[in-house]
Amino acid sequence: GSVDGGWPKAAHIAVTVKKGSGLVEPVQTALNGAIRSGDYAKVLNRWGEGVESIPQSEINPAGLGD
């Protein structure tokens, strides 16, 4: 399905992990690897969401109210 990210404002949609799990950096590394390899774009395009792509994963980016 689709998630409204706050259009027309830009908003990042998150991947969440349990606090203190040690997974923040590994998940970010995996996402950035998928972005670099083109796999991320393939998945987004498969679901018609290619315009939602991001150039890199960010940890705790500013939100809509920031």
C-alpha cells in the first residue's frame, strides 16, 4: 500500500528498530547498499513508487514539524 508522507511537504518514511538493539547502523548500511546497487530503485519502481526514492539513508532526519 501507500503511506501519505505529508504531501506536499517532503517527509521521510522510516524503518524502525528497537532502541538499544544495535541494529541502527547495520540497517542503514544495508539500505545504503541497496540504494548504491540499484536494488532499492528496482523495488520502488516495481510498486510504482520510483518518485519516492532517496539518495541515501539518514538516521533521525528532521521531521515535518522541524
